[in-house]
Amino acid sequence: MSVVPAVMSAVAAKDLRMEARGRHAASSVMPFAVTMLLAFGFALGPDRPLLAQTAAGLLWLSATFAAVDLFHRAYRTESDDGALGGLLLAPGAAGGVYLGKAAAAAVQLWLLVVATGLLVALLFGLPVTHHPLLLLMVAAAGVVGLSAIGSLFGLLTVLGRRQAALPVLVLPLVSPVLIAAIRATQAAVSGDPGQAAGWLSVLAAFDAAFLALGYLVYGHLLED
Amino acid sequence: MSAAIVLAGLTRAFDGAAAVSHLHLSVDVGEVVLVEGSNGSGKSTLLKVVATALSPTFGSGSVLGADLVRDRSWIRGRVELLGHEPRAYADLTAVENLRFVCALYGLPGALAEPALERVGLAEVATVRAGSFSRGMRQRLALARAVMRDPDVLLLDEPYSGLDALARLLVEDLVDEARERGHTVLLASHERPRPGLVHRTVRMDAGRLHEEART
């Protein structure tokens, strides 16, 4: 196996194993997302059609805000005991480290979006049964975009301890991904697979662009 | 004898203040050099620059003939820096930590268990590193060096947090590296046992002041 795929799979497996044991994200990110959804639900009131109309946006908003904490936590484990130094000194591995961190974050976020999506379906009446496979694909494409950006800028939270900069950097940049994910979800639940597929293509393009950018830039951020 | 480490007028500054200043040093292949100096003298910065964890601000240098800036990736494959932090993941077991290092460096994962055996951690191989004492974490870091068997070994205050037995282990590792013709740069404010190092250099306020062959 060449360096990048091997490092990517090792970093992703390591991050997921640590999360499975420590349940750091599960114990804080999930309750945060659920609390946000409930707060939105109470704020909008018992108007069922309004809730169903806004459900896709609420789902992705809660996932995005919860994701910011997840990205921060993913790097906090690297700063303990100087583990990040070990990643830096691995030869030619920066791109693989970035893709591995992004892959692990995407898996966790996908589970979060699917779980909160089911909750949204239950509470807000989001019709998820029309095109479930398409919705799962939208969820996957959306979380890849979020993870591509968050895993790049999450690194800044451990370099120079600029934790406060993470939401400032991440939230504006994820806007295109967020908009495309919301529109694709709305189209899929309203029974318009053609429009959903169109937005899914836009999401895929964003994913590819952000992943390529992160892959190229990550090594420069990691150095010095 | 060819040079393993060559530094020519090397300066490394942080926010304009030089931690290492106009440093000239040449270390031969197979040589073991002790870098002495008090806290803040620039020993750690020197080792980090040689390990390519930090870039020189001015000056140049090479490790095994490869340029410190241009050939960073190549150098990283041949150098191991054991610094102040053991670089272990608390939620991974000792053996998982080492296998992860193997994956990063393209080494077979089977090297992990013998390395743990070598540093006396075989019995806690499947225990999470988060429950280890500082000394045990230091041993885990030593196991990384054992496993990688680098051409150039950089030890930054390796005696810190270690008991007498573990100190012997560090010195045995240095001896073994020397026997295999590997180069060791050992930064410490504590004296190693007599005969362990070929040469001692002293750092003070970022400058190399004196040099003595032992």
C-alpha cells in the first residue's frame, strides 16, 4: 500500500477506535444536536406544516453546530502528550493524516445526521420514507463536505490554541455545503429525486474541491 | 568518516528571539554526542531542527547528506526524536500506540510486541496508555525508538521521569545504536555514565560554547 492510503486508513481507524472507547463525541455532540432540535421545535410552535417545511434546515444547522465541537475534539486528542508531533514527523504523511481525520469525522457526523434525521422525522414530521437511499447519499455527501473543511481548520485549534477561531473560520466556509445539503434534503423529502440529484452533484463538487484544498494545504499548516 | 549531521550558521528564532544562534556543528556517522546545557539553553530547539520538526530561520544544515529544508520527508524516515512528550494516545493500548506508529512509517505491525518486551512493557501491552505512569509512558516512547531503529537517534532529556532501571535501559539503547553504527545526539543536563558518549558539546543561551572529547 502506498503511503497516503495506508496513513489515511491508520489515522481514521485510530480516531474511530478512540471515539468508540472514549465516547467523547457521543457524550457531548449528540446531546447538543438533540437539544438544538428540541429548542427549534419549541420556538417554532406546534404548527406541523411549518415544522415539516423547516425540518431539513434545522437538521443540517444542528449537525453543523455540533460538528464544530466534534472537529475541536478530534484534534484535542492529538495535542495531549504531544501526539501531533508524531504525525508531523511521519515522512510524507500529511495528506494521509488529513484524509484520515476527515474520514473519521465524516463517519461520526454521518451517524449523527442519520440519528438526528430520524428524530426530526419523528418530531417534525419530515417524510424520510420517499427516497431513503437518496437521503442517505445526501447525508453522506453533506458530512464529507463539512468534515473536509472542519478537519482542515480543526488543526488550528491545537496549533497556537486558537480554539475560538474554529467557528469563525469554519461556519462561513461550510455555507455552500450547508445550502446544497439543505436543498438536496428538501428535494428528496418532497418527492423530487431529479432536483435532489442535481443538488447532490453540487455537493459532490464542493466535497471534491474542499478535500483537494485540504489535502494540498494541510502539510503547510502542520509544519512549524 | 562521513558526517551524519552538519549544521552551518544555524539560527532558529521565535518571534524575533533566537533560541539557537549561529550554530556550527558536525557529528560523524556512528558518533554519540552529548549536548549539555541548562534549561532554555537551546538544546531542545537544536534537536527539533535536526529532526525537521522546526525549520531553520537562517543558516543551513544536513542530516545524512540530505538538506534539512528540501529533504524533510526523507530525513524524517531516518531520524527519531524522543522529546519531552511521549506522544502516546491515552485511549489506545500500548501495543495499539506502537502499531499506529508502524502504520505511519510503513513498518510491519509485528515489530510492536518485541519492542514492548525490550522496554519491559510486555505485561501491559493491552492496557490503555492513559493509565500509565509518566515513567511507563517514557518507556513506551523508548519502545518507538527500538521499533524504528533509526539511523539518527535524537534524545531530549531522556532521563526525565525515569527510575534507575529505566535510565540503564536508555543507556543500553544508546550503546546498541552505537554498536550498529548509528548516530546519537543526546541532550541532557544530567551526565550519562562515563564512556557512553564520544564527545560533549555545551550550549548556553542558544550558542555552542565549548567542545570536549571524552
